[in-house]
Amino acid sequence: MAETAQHDFRQHQDTYNSFNKLVLFTILWVVLLLSCMALGLVGHIPVLATLGGIGGTIALLLAFAILG
């Protein structure tokens, strides 16, 4: 019985850590998109905003794929 509880705890902890990584990725991506929208719309630099958005998204995906 204790062995099963320990196994369940590890699974719950893995799920919790995965969920935290997903939430962190989402928050960082939303901040990136908002900053790119500000550059493009308010700052009148749409090319830099587009390149930053695409490059930042790729960088975030690669960072979380390597670290996760």
C-alpha cells in the first residue's frame, strides 16, 4: 500500500511540474506577443515586431523542448 502511495506521489509531482512548465511557457509567450504588438502598432516598427515574434516563439519552443 505504501509503495503505491509513493508511486502515485511521483506521478502527481511529475504532472505538477509539467503543468508549471506549460503555464510558464504560456505566460512568457503572451508577454512576447504583447511586446511585439506594442512594437508594431505603437512603435511603428512592424518588421522588427514580426521578426521578434517569430524568432522569440522559436527560441521559446527550443528552450522548453531542450529543458523539458
